[in-house]
Amino acid sequence: MKSPIKWVGSKARLMPQLLPHLPKGKRLVEPFAGSCSVMLNTVYDEYLIADINPDLVNLYRAMAYHPSELIRELGYLFAAGSVGDDSDRAATFYVVRERFNQSASISHIEKAAAFLYLNRHCYGGVCRFNRRGHFNTPYGWYKKPYLPEVEIHAFAEKAKRATFICASYNETLKMVTAGDVVYCDPPYI
């Protein structure tokens, strides 16, 4: 299953090699969930999905609990971001990025939509924040970014068995109980 999120260090391509190494258990615990490719491509009764990035966890929750509202909001952003020439599309990206960075007055769904829009339009899908906590990855100059509607619905279906938390790996590992399988990996091979 393909993740709706582009993510540096995603395990999507490695899943065929990883699956034989994941033992059976009741619950999969992922302290560094990233793109959620491991959750999306495994079969456990339950999932504890964690990341320290609050914007990423907000997106997980929006995809899981409000997929239709998220897709509707993404539709507006993707439509606005496809109008005009390359410089117009880049300008739209920077407007969305500024609104995301000054997000005190937007809903959690709008924030999640802006985050996924930025993820799908920024350079290489890189999620980078500056010292002020502002998303600062530049525009990626893609010809036709893809709105991952099918993937969001698939995520929502899989997420019915998941709990999403914003926590450090230390906090997450303290929640591990007997019978849990922990997938705790470095971000690269």
C-alpha cells in the first residue's frame, strides 16, 4: 500500500525485504513513523504510531478521522496551485507555506491540508523547519503534483486499528507492553 506522504527515509521500497523480519504480535509500535509505510504494509491487530513532529501527527489524525474533509480542503489547494504558469504555481506554494507557518488562526484540518500540499509540492518531499519552527523547504517545480485521494482513503481504513501520538521515541518506548512488536529503525539503509 502506498503512503499519501512523500518522506525522506520512507521504507516503502524496502517493505519486501523488511516483512520477513517482522515477527508476529498483537500490536506494532513505531516510534519514528514518518510516511507510515510500515503500518500501511503490515497486518497487526493494533498499531501505536508515534512521531515527534506535531504537524505530521496532525496529518495522520486528519487522514484517519476526517479523510473527506481533508480531501476537500486539499482539492481547493491543489486547484489553486495548478493555475497559471510555473511562477504562478510557485507563488501559490509560498502563500500556502506562509499561511501554514502563521497557522494560529486555521483549523487542524486546514493545517493538515497545507502540510500535505507542501509535502507534495516542495523540493524532494523534504520536511525541513528552521530555528523559528517554520517550514522552509523550497518549491519543487513539479509538472503535475498528484493529489493522493485514493491513498488517503486507504490510510483511513487502515488507521481504524491505530492510535496516533506526538511523542519522542523515549516516551513511546515506555508504552510498549508484552506481545508488542517494535519497529525502530534508522532513517536510511
